[in-house]
Amino acid sequence: MIHWLYLHWRAFAQAVGRLAAQPLGTLLSALVVGIALSLPAGGYLLLDNVAGLAKGFSGAPEISVFMAPDASTDEVRAIDGRLKAEARLARYRFVPRDTALAQLEKSGLGDVLGGLQANPLPDAFVLVPAGNEPELFQALAGELRTWPRVAHVQLDSAWVERLHALLGLGRSAVLVLAALLGVALVIVTFNTIRLQILTQRAEIGVSRLLGATDPFIRRPFYWFGSLQGLLGGLVALGTVWGVVLALRAPVAGLAQTYGTLFQLAGPQAAESAAILGFAAFLGWLGSAISVRRHLAGESIG
């Protein structure tokens, strides 16, 4: 185990030395990888922020449950008790029929309602589910319609379904973009490693004559590609954070004009780790393909 760690440490040091020996080339490669990765990373981050902003503008979606007009007080209390035990609800409130009538009268319909001999409005409950998934709304509405003395259930989830559909489309587009750019970055690393192999072919031949094994020769190239990808990931992360910091104040000002407090969020720890890990993996993959392709003639592939 110690010997294995030493070999990897040696290969890592060799890769760092090769990167440091050509600072301009290393910088340009990191910029290419970083700018390319910042596009899908920024797009995914933008979708998450847009989802939070849209929820802030639209408020929490609700389900309105209207009781039968002739429902008794005991029947209304029974529904209230069942709602209290429903774990899929974040909260709910009861709107008595008299309160609903008073609200309508305040809205300017007093003259119309004044000619009525009795209150035509039913008691109602306004429910806020614990999630925003359209499936949750449909499931709750379906069950509520079967409850006794429930006359009508109205969903306020149309905008939620549209938002989920748009976000799903956006995430699919970001994944496609990430896949295409990932292939391009693998090709960049592939060519970089190919040039490394061509410039060190004589050194590789001497190492083989001295008894170097295939993994020993491959290992520095793997580390070189991984570190190059990791540097690109750091550039991508820095680019995304730079854009977030530049746009945070204008976005907050725009949100205030709509009466909403909103702050543009940057990538969290897990998202940052995913960007760096994906970049390092692309670098390793490009180097692995290049090593197997261009060292095949040396009986190393």
C-alpha cells in the first residue's frame, strides 16, 4: 500500500512539474476547459435561481376545498380533523362562509349580494401542500374529492406544472450542452496528451528498456490530464462566481421592483465539488484514451 501511494505521489509530482514547465500552455488549456464548463454550470445555476424567483413572485400554490352548502358544523369539523392529520400539507386555513361573503362585499359586490336572502357561499378550506410537485397536487385533489360533504376541489397548480415543464426542458438542454462540451474537452485533453507523448517518446523508450512497467509509464499522463481538467474546473468555478457577484446587485434591484426580496445564489459546496470532479474526470478520460491510442506502438495500450 505504501509503495502504491509512493508511485502515485511520484507520478503526481511529475505531472505538476510538466504543467509548471509550460505555464502559458497550462493557462490556455485551463481557460479553454474552464470557459467551456462555465456555460452548462452557469445554465444549471441560472435555472435553480429562476425557479426560486418564480416561486417568490407567484407565491405558494394552493388547493381550495369547498364544502357542500348544506354541510353541518359537525361535518365541517370532521374535515378539519382529517386535514390536521394529513402529513402532506404544510399548512391550511378555514374560511367560514360568512367571512367569504364579507370579503366579496368589500370587493365591490355589496349591491349585488344585498338582494340575496341567504348566503350562497359554502365553507371552504385553503390548503398549502408540503411540496410543489404537480403529482402531489393531483394525488391530494383526487383523495379530497372522495371525502364526505366535499362539493368541489379547485387546484391552483397550473403555473406549477408549466414551471416544472419549463425547468425540465431547461435542464435537458443544459445536460445536452454539457455532454457536447464534455466531448470537446476530452478531445482537447486527448491532443494535449498526444503532444506530451510525442515529445517524450525517447524518454519512454529508455524507461521501457530499463524495465519500467506499463502502469508506471501511463500514470504521470493520467495525473497530467486530471490536473489539467481540475485547473479548468477551478477556472469554471471562478467564472461562475464572478458572474454571480457581478449580477447579484442588479438582480436584487429588479426583484425589489416586484416587491420581492431575492438574492442571486452561487454554487453550493456540493455543486462546486461536482464541477471540479466532472472537470477532473474529463481530463482523466481524455488522457486515458490518448495514452491507449498513441502508446499502443510501445506495447503499453
